[in-house]
Amino acid sequence: MDDLRSKYLPLIAEAADEAALEDLRVQAVGKKGEISLKMRELGKMTPEERQVAGPALNALKDEVHSALAAKKAALADAALDARLREEWLDVTLPARPSRQGTVHPISQVTDEVSAIFANLGFSVAEGPQIESDWYNFDALNIPGHHPARGEMDTFYMHRDEGDNRPPHVLRTHTSPVQIRSMQEHGAPIRIICPGRVYRSDYDQTHTPMFHQIEGLAVDKDISMANLKWCLEEFAAAFFELDHIEVRFRASHFPFTEPSAEIDFRCSWVDGQLKLGEGDDWLEAGGSGMVHPKVLAAGGIDPEVYQGFAFGLGIDRLAMLKYGIPDLRPFFDSDLRWLKHYGFVPLDRPDLTRGLSA
Ligand code: DAH
């Protein structure tokens, strides 16, 4: 028995892995293992011999079993240690070596404006940037001879020689989306349409491609008061102030009657713009009650329905809110500018959390 003990205990202690350990278990205490065979010999012994050999063999068997269990646990611990060493991860490393890419101020402001109007019950509509002459002009009560056509510095699409159909245009404003949306959804309707527009113009505050956001609300009892409230709500939320006074200044647009220029109360202190207080007014866009002819062009009965519309410049809103002095670099794709003025991609504008948090 001492031979068996001194044979198996060191072998178990040195077993390299679980397979080797299992072999040893079979050899020693398996059905035909050496110790099991010895136990069978007990039957051939005299009672006196058995009284000594029985407990001793049982003790040896227990000893081998617990040595096997201890070694098994030790091997499992060692395997786990090895895995932990192998799969080691430095959690102090940044997830990415550097932040790649930012959200362009135009996208940011579009998202901010959309979040605000969504909160007021407006949905977002879109339309094509290459637009028919009818949607861009006629349907908006700007007939062929109208001076507004000249004022808009329109880009006309190429026409084949002999093709006398009216040329398509790069849309000069987002207003044609009003018509498309009315045709598609009818009344009542509440939409905003952000998007690119095009005019042949280029200086510090004009680029041939720029961005507008159009608003339209049509129902049976819509008035200028609703328009003014919406614009005041919008201005305060957008500039993240408690209140901004909005002023209507009489104006003229072919697609609205009456028409009003939208001004926000502001002041200029040492060349710095301060919104919401002061004696100055900042032009923010155009608006008015939708002209009956425009409702009719959209397939809506002007005897039953009326509505308001407005148009704001997204680029201008971005320049004002984020203090960007020149419009041209917006579209230069200069990485240094984008890094400086861009926004963190995962911070989505959200009215409850803060628009530009
Ligand atoms: N479409 C006009 C422009 O581009 C802006 C505008 C003015 C839109 C008044 C409107 C509005 O919806 O009611 O200059």
C-alpha cells in the first residue's frame, strides 16, 4: 500500500493536464485500477488481515480521490490564469485613437430645427432639387412674366435644341415642396421642408448652393397669430433663450397674402450680436398666409382651408447661433474648419437634453 501511495500521489501532483489526470484516475481507482483490484483481494484475506488492510485501503482510496480532486481544481485555476493573461485588455486605452469626423453645422442646425418643429407637431417633407418650372414658380403664383423669376438668379437645366418645353430648374427655394406635400397629403397638413436650394450668387453671405427650411400649416382656422406663436417658440428654443420677441414687417411674396418679413429682437454690442434684447431687429426670413391660388395649385379648396407658410435660411441660422462669420468655407470641405466648427456625432439634438449640449 505504501508502494501504491508513493507511486500515485507524486504522479497526480505532477499531472500536466486533465487528460493525464483522468488516465491516472483510471489506473489507480478505476474499475480495474490497481487500488480497486487490491480491494477485491480483501475477500481472500483472513478476518484479522482484513481488519487491518480494509480501513488502510479505504484510507488510501480516499487519499487518492482527494488528491485527484485537488489537482483537478489546481489545473482549472491554472487554465483560467493562463486565459486571463492571454486575453488581457488595457481598459485605459481610448476606444479609438482619435475622434474621426464631425457633424457639419448645417446638418446640426437642420437637426435642431427639425427637433423643435417636430415638437410642435410638424413632420419633415422633402422634394427634388431639380424641379419643374411649374412647381418652382407657376404653382407658387409666380407666372412667366413675374419679376421674381429674374430676381432669383435661377440656374436653368440644359434643353436640347428645338425642345420648347419649359426648362427644369435647380430649385431656387424650398417652397415647391409646399405644393408637392399638399398634393400628396391634402389638408389639414403641418410640415417643414429642409433642403438645398440654388441661386447664382457668391459673396461673404451668399453661395450658389445654400439651405432653407420651409414651414407650412394648413387647416380650417389657421391665422397669423398661430404663425407668430410658432416662430416665437422656435426662436426661443433654437437660440436656447427664455423668450425672443418676433416682429412682422409688411412685405410682399407672390405666394402669400398678406406677407411679412420675420424679424427677431436683438442688439449689437461691440460688434457682438445679442438676441432677445435691445433696440435692433434681425431679419430671419419670410412668411405669410398662403395665397388662395397656391392652396388651389396644391389641390386644396381655399374656400374651406387657409394656412400659413414661412421660409428661413438654415445657413444664416447656423452663422448666427454658432458665430460663423463667412458662409463660403461652409462648403470648402476644409478639414481644419470642419474640426473647429463641427459637432460630436453622437450628440443628437434633443429638446429635453438641450439642443447643442
Ligand atoms: N421662398 C422664399 C425665398 O426663397 C422664402 C419664403 C418667404 C418662403 C415667404 C415662404 C414664405 O414660405 O411664406 O425667398
